[in-house]
Amino acid sequence: MDLYDVVVVGARSAGASTAMLFARAGYRVLLLDRMRFPSDTLSTQHIHRPGLRLLDRWGLLGRLAETGCPPVRRISYTLGDLRLEGPVPVEEGIDAVYAPRRFVLDSLLIDAAVESGAEFREGCTVTGVLAEGGRVTGVTWRAASGSTGRVRARLVVGADGMRSTMAGHFGAGVVREDSPRTCVYYGYWEGLAAQFEVYERTGRLIGVVGTHDELTLVAAYFPQEEFRETRRDPAAAYLEALRSTAPDLVGRAASARRVERLRGTGSQLNFFRRSTGPGWALVGDAACHKDSITGTGISDAFEQAALLAGSVGAQLHDDLATAGALERYATEQRGLLEPRYRTALDSARLQVTPERLDFTRWIASDAASTAAFLSVAVSHVDPALLIPAAG
């Protein structure tokens, strides 16, 4: 039976970065995924500033730029007749927003994990976990060829997304759940020049950002209760949302064309799962999934990976210390994600109240407040973060 220090199941942004960090810490790491890469997935693609800082710290931000992912250096938010616009704030030398295609980003992270010493097996499905004395001690797997096997590990990490099968294997129950708020459709446009843009009205939100291959991602959000109707003719609903919410964008898109197929989902689930137990942990969407409207999922994944690896540190072979480290990770993970979860659910109501309009008008009247708004968030902001800036 193969022996590892850490087995990570799921090789996208959460799993690949977790495997990379544990490998860099000197552990023997196995990274597994049932998919074969490069592989695309539904995503807002935008990496928020905390995620960019981590990529830079890991030595990967420059490599991402070298893939042809365009740096976007201006951002705007349009609400009714109000438009807040400005440059991306420069922090720690980072002066741009990046929104990479996932088949590029995830492959880059997998390569970084392998370069750091992790072993990667794609096309490999985990079929169960091994346990002794109530503690997870490894996994069983099945390859696409039909071959099977078992591996032992000191720590098994589930990073297999919103519908995590590892959570089921671990018995990681849901500890908080809220009803879905929105559904979303994503389209890619060729010939549409754009910065990082958000347009909003009651019942609709449009997000726009440039990505690889000189394409522009345009996402349209609808209330969850409209999903059944929207999915009957998503292309028509998508174009109607653009026309009614972002007429300026539609005008600029007159000579552009939409490429690839329109992709969408009504499974914008909102939940927290128990994220640790004896010998196991969950990271990324497997631990907490929220409406994608605020676009923090990739950054959240990176931060959880860093938090888990940092909590464990060099103590993985000390059972008592590892147990304490996992408890600490669970507590700090919840503290990190809880405010973002609340913000996402609030934004996903898609409600523009008179009070919010007045507040946005006040922000627009003050250059410092506008800069603070654009640096904190584009689609939603906590007023408490802005008041000091208006000083």
C-alpha cells in the first residue's frame, strides 16, 4: 500500500494549491482528480486581491500573466444613472485585476504542485476512505482503466467542490444552509473591449471582465425564482438582461460576437459544512459554497489552502498537535468566510433600495469614497468600510 503524508482529492484551485503548499513544506503529497486536465469549469474567473497577493507570494502571478491572461487596470460599477469608475488600486505592487480561464489557472496550479514535489494522478476517482479507531487514514481509488488501489496518509483533504463526495465519505454534515438566491448564465464575447465592469438594477446584475484569447466574459445574474422560465430560452433571457441592465455595454457589443456556448446554472447553493475531523479536512467549495455573485470563490480557495497548510505547519506527524491544528483551521476558516458569506447572500437578493441608491450617490460625490468602494468591492460593499474614507 502506498504511503503519503497528505492526500488531496480534487485538483482545481483549492486542491492544487493545498497540494503545492504541503509539498513545499516537505511532505509527501498525492493529488487526485477524476477529471483529466486541462479541464474547464463554470466560474466567475475573477481573482480578488487576497488571492492575487497569495499568487504573487507563491511566485505564480508572473507565470499567470505569461499565459496571456490580460491585466485589467480599470474598474467600474453602474447602478441606474450612477457610475463609479477608476483605476485598480495599487497594493503591494499589484495594479491589475486578473480573470483567467479555469483550464489555464487550474493547470498552472497543478504544474506548480508537481514542481513542488507532489504526485498527480488524473482520471482517478476516490471510492471511499480508510479508517482506524475513528480516524481517517487514507483512501481507496479507481482509475479510468478500471484498476483500483488504496493509499494511506496522515491527512486526507477533500477539495472536490460544492457537491463533494469526500464530505460524504468523511460524514461532514451541513451546519448552515440558506436557500439559493440567484441563477447565472455565462457567455464569452470576441471583439468586445471592456474593463472590469458591473451593472446592476433590481432583479439583474451583469458582470464583465477580459480573459484569455482576447475574449470578454459577460455574466448575467437572475433571481432564483426565474430559473425555470430563464432556462427555457437562456439566450433570449441573457440578451434581455444585457439590454435592460447594461445598454452601454450592448451598444459597444454591436460589432462583437458571442463565441462558445452559453453556460449557466441554477445550483447556486449556500452552505457551510463541518470542515475538519480526525485525519481529514475540507477546503474550498467542499467546505463552504455561496452564491457566486461576489466572485470571491477562487481567492477564498487560495486563502483556505494557505490557512490549512499554515495551521498544520511541521506538526503533521504529531497526532495531538495535528488535532489542535485542524481545530484551529476550522475556527479561523469560519471566521474568514462568514462575513463573505453574508455579503454574498445580501448581494444576491438583487434588491436596489432607495437607501442604497442614496448611499451610492453619496459615494459618487466623494473621490476618496469612490476609490474606497472600488478597492473593497464592485458589486457590494459594507458601508462601515467607507465612512472613514469620506472623513
